[in-house]
Amino acid sequence: MTLLIILFCVFAAVALMVILGERYGKPMEAEQQQKYSKILWVVVFIAIIAAIIRQMV
């Protein structure tokens, strides 16, 4: 029963984020999106390397 309550809370929070994001969110400009996409590759690469190192230790 506890698992069902936790799952319900998670799905309710996600639904709330989607509703509020659609209502109050604004689309990103192309320049800002390009900047974030360049940074995202570096962040993902660092996260993968950190996970590999953590598993080796």
C-alpha cells in the first residue's frame, strides 16, 4: 500500500510540473538552445566518466 501512495505522489508531482510548464513556460530562443546543447555534451561526458570511476573504486 505504501508503494502505491508513493507512486501516486510521484505521478501527481509530474502532472503538476507538466501543467505548470505548459501554462507558464516560454520557448527558448535558438541561440540559448545552441549554448545549452554545447554545454550538455560536456556535462554528460563528465557524468559518464565519473560513474565509471566510481564503479572501479
